[in-house]
Amino acid sequence: MRYRDERNDRHVSELNDLPKEEHYVVLTEESFSYDDGYGEGPNRGPSYSTHRSLSYRVFHDVDALKKWIVENDESTYGKKTYRILHVRPCTIAKQVTINVDIE
């Protein structure tokens, strides 16, 4: 997955790289094809594989999100199909209780 926000552009390799605060996300599909080398040999042409992934673009406010939507929808080249999410990360609290009852 590729993670982007208006402050940086980087690949996510760990869950801790994702924002911990509430944010909006635009998910888009990305792909690239490459010659995987399996097509070499007599009477065979090149063999191509396709790598597919999702792009996770972060917006910290609605105005920046709206601006991206307008720019994408007006684009004649590179227009992306997308899904929008509103993310509110959960806080998890763990509690351990030990009771010893000696009579």
C-alpha cells in the first residue's frame, strides 16, 4: 500500500506509519506490468505479470479533500477511480484484574 498525505509522500511498511488522528482517505487502485521472465524460450513471446496495490491518500481536512476531488474529476489525463473513507482510529485500553481469595 502506498500512503500519501499533503505533508509527505512515502510507502507504508508498518501499521505505525498510518495517522493516529481522525482523517479522510481517498483509496485509488494502482498497477504496473513487468516482464516476469517466464516467456523466454523457443516459440514463446514475453510473459507479463501485473502488480496491483491500493493508494491510501490522507487528507486532514474536508477542504483539501474537496479540492482533490474537483482536480481529479476535471482531469483529462490520469483521472482516477476512487473511494472515500472517513477514518476515526480506535483507542484500545487493556485491563488485567487478578483476584486471590484466601479463606
